[in-house]
Amino acid sequence: MLPVRSFRAAITNLLASLAGIIAIAPIYLLFANALKTQSDANSMSPEPPLSLQWSNFATVIDQGNLVIAFLNSALYAFGSTILGVLVAALAAYVLARRRTRWHQILYLSLIMGIALPTNYVTLTKVMQMTGMINTQIGMIVLYAAMQLPFNVFLIYAFIGTVPRELDEAAYLDGASPIRTFRSVILPILTPVLVTCGILNILNVWSDFINPLYFLNNSDNWPMTLSVYNFFSQGTSFSGAGGSNWALVSADVVLSILPVIIIYIIAQRWILSGLGSGAVKG
């Protein structure tokens, strides 16, 4: 029996290692070629750079207008995440604790938004009527609303595992429903709230379609549109030898680096939150 278990463990480790290599390989290629010269990076080879060309990042930041784009992406990602997760937590708490027929219909109608495609014709009309098109606040509200169905779905299921006795105990102590949610329920929801926050940030940061539809002013463009505009211009990263893939790689690295850092940091919060939640349960 022991050799069989060892064989299964070896196969599992091998598959996990292959999956890790497949996931890391594209990121490594981007980082390696972002630090090469134009001639060395044109082949997009996996060899490490002979000399580190840190000036590629300075060129991309200067010519690609990435500072403003970075601030816009951060505003959209974190603003919509805070708003969307908070509203979803409040809605999920009410729907999970008051399971009347009306609330069940409302919950099912809400989570249908996970599968239904976005109607951009109607959405554009709504954005125009509300005066939120081509505005930063409009993008924050739009992203928060688009993430709401999935957030409610996750938080609703998590609240279902929280004992109702906690609510009853808080009520007996004289706490209002809002105070019960803020002081008792919200801390317990830390794992699922962090999970929703990470997924929201990743989705908003990498989104390209919605800014393309609803943002015409380049001052409001996020990283995705600025990177696309930098590529489409062509004058800043092309030369006699063809496209400058060193600058292309540097541009992409700068656009994905914040997401990688956020994910690595937030992953620790998820693990600690799950551990504390398991102890409390």
C-alpha cells in the first residue's frame, strides 16, 4: 500500500510542478525581455538579459503616460471594490437572515447577473441618462454594480454557515441590526470579503471593454487602455529593427506587477482569515 501512496504523491507533485511552470513561464519571459535591449528581446527567448536595461521602464512610463493611468486603475479597482463588497455584504446579510419568498425571488434574480451577458446598448443609454458616462465616479459605480451578483452569491453562502444564535445574543444585549452586522457579523466575514475583494480588483484592473465603451477622455483611461494606446501608436517602440519587444514587455510588466503584488499580499490575509474563521466555528 505504501508504494502506491508514494507513487500517487509523486504524480501529484509532478503535475503541480508542471502547472506551476506553465503559470510562471509567461511572466518570466516578460520580466526577462523587459530588461533586454531591443535586438536581444526581439526573439523573446528565455535567456536572462546580458545587461539590465532599467531604462526601458522609464521610457515606457514617460511615453506611455502610465502614471496617470496607474492612478486611474487604482481608483477604479479599489473604489469599486470597497463600494461593491460593502453593498453586497449588507444585501447578502438581509437576504440570508430573512428567507421569505420575496427575498428568495430577489436573491435568485440578483445572482442571475452572473450568467447573463451585459447589454451594452441599454447600459450605454443608462450611463448617458445618469450623466455618469466618461466620468471616474461613473466607472466606479459601474464596476461595483457589475461585481454585485457574484459578491452576493459568495457572501450569502458564507453567512449561511454563521449561527443565528450570534444575532439573537446581540439582540438580547440591545444591539440594533446595523450594529449587529458591523460588530458581530462583519468580522466573521473577513475571509469571504477578502476573497471577493481580490477577485474584484483582478477583474477591474484587467478590464478593457468597459473603459473602451464608456471613457473617451484619455485623462480617465486606466492601464489597459493606456497600454493599448501605447501599442497602437507604434512610434514609441518601433525602430529600424522592427518592433521593440523590450518596451512592449516592460509596458506589460508595469501593468500586471501591481496585481501580482496585491495577490501575494492578500493571499496571506485569506489564509489567516480562514484559520480564524475555522477556530470560531
